[in-house]
Amino acid sequence: MSEAANLSEAAVALGRRRFVQVVTAVLSGVLTGLDRAWAVELHSLSPDQSSTLLAMIHTIAPHDGLDDAAYALVAASLDADAASSAESRRVLTEGLAGLGVEFAHDPEPVRVRRLQAVEPSPFFQSVRIKTLLVLYNNPIAWTHFGYEGEAFSKGGYLLRGFNDLKWLPDVPIAAAGRMPV
């Protein structure tokens, strides 16, 4: 391998290493409850607004046991959108103000009813779409749900994980069919 290729690989590895360090540092202190301080840097939202937003995100996509860091990434993404656009900031802050500070402390059935009332609004739709895009596209959620990532680089699913469904009974070898290669 040429020296240029070695240097290129070292730069990529250092970049990845630094990325992992930064992500770990940011996520290591992310709140584990609604009343804790955020470890992600917010530019547009106050602590009360961020608590309301986090409760909203939890209500839109409730998953018992999913680390709050995954939800915090959604809030950070919405905050970044608000910081980059005056219209996004206006929609987000007005929507959160409409929900009120007490929203974060309301029981889930009350939060669901209040969100159903604002469901057609651009505010709700933007938070819902961002929740779907960011929450389910990060390794924290993947780990929680048991998704191991793409399979092509690991040889595909057929011989790695395709048949590891725990809830199905074992199929007799005679009924399993022909195995490729």
C-alpha cells in the first residue's frame, strides 16, 4: 500500500475517532428525566421550551427503555432548524408556547389529547416528521430495537441474522429448503 493511502486511512480513522469522542461526550450526560439539564447544545430554545419539546417527542414516539439521548438528538435537530431559520423558530416557539410549560408534567393521556388538538398544525407536523427522521435514524435507537445496521458490508442477511427470529419455532431441516452456496 502506498504511503499516501496509509496517510489517507489514518486521517479517516482519526476523523472517525474524533467523531465518536465528540458524540460520546455530548450524549454521555444527556438527560435521563424531564427535569435534568441538557447535555446537547441548544441555540434557540429555553430550558422550559426544551422540556416541553422533549415531552412532545416522547408522546409522539413512546418507546419504553429507549435512551433519552435518542430523543435529545431530535430536540437538538429541531433547535438547529430554529436557529437557522426565523420562520422555523417562530413556528416552533409559538407551538411550544401554545402547549405551555405544564405540558411536560402532564400525564400521557392529557398530552395525547392536547397533541391531537394541534395535529393539523405546521408546528405539530414539523416536529412529527423530524421525530421520525432523526429518532429512527440513529445507532442509539437501532441498538434498542435490535437493528444491526446494513448487512451488505457484513456478507448480507442470508447467513447472518436472517434466521435468528426468536419468536418462530425451529423449522425441520427437511422443510428448510436448499441453502445457497
